[in-house]
Amino acid sequence: MKKVALLLSICIFGCANIYAQTYTYRYLYTVAKQTEEKSKTFGVNYKKYVTFTNNKSFCYFSDQNGIKSSDMISRGEGYNEYHYQSGTNGIYSYKSTETFYTIYFGKKVPIGEPSVCYMNFSTDYERLNHIIGEWVHVFERSDNKQTEAPSQLW
């Protein structure tokens, strides 16, 4: 009986990992959409974790273990999921109505009005453009490698 319970636990844990996958993205630079001017908005070692679930039908910012946490809200990183929209021109696009929050007396309080945000990925998920309003934050998947950016995404 113990063996069956152990085997069942391993199967459930293994299946859960198949459907959720977390990637690490390293920040490169920010682009102003109107002028195409590049700048460094975040620090050199800034990185984000993006977790995909349900066969990559949606994704969200998380910690390295794929968990959304309240400290992400306090840093103003939002809390919404991005839903898959389309896959054209070698770009997978995910859309969210992103609301940014702060913690006020222990409660989650929205900062400003919700805005439509996008996460656009290259087809191999090596490149991420996080689009918020007039800004495109450019990331590349971080596997401790140094490569040049592909030309199809910023």
C-alpha cells in the first residue's frame, strides 16, 4: 500500500511539472516605442521569472519556483496572468490587463488604472519583450550563456 501511495505521489508531482514550466529571463535594455531610443531602466543583474501553465496557454511573473508571491505585489510587479493571443511572424503574443499594486496597511491596493500589457516571445522562448504602454522591456532567457540578440525582436 505504501508503494502504491508513493508511486501515485510521484506520478501526480511529475504531471504537475509537465504542465508548469518556469524560465529565467535576464534584462537587457528598454526601448521607447516612439523614438526607438534604448536605455537601461533596471540594474545589470535584474531578472524575471516567467511561469507557463496549461500547455503554455497562459503565463505569469513568479519566483524561481513558479509561485506568485505578495512581495512581488509590493514591488509593483503586478499579479495578473497573461493569456495567449496569437503566434504570427515568429512571435508568440500574450496579453493581460495589468494592474499594479502596492501594500497599504496590509491590503493590496491598485496603483492607477489598469493598462493592457503584452509579453511577446520568440518561438523558442529565448527572447521576451514585455510591453507596458510606450515602453518595451527587453529580456533574454538566461541559461548562463552569452549570445547576441536575434534581429526579429528588440
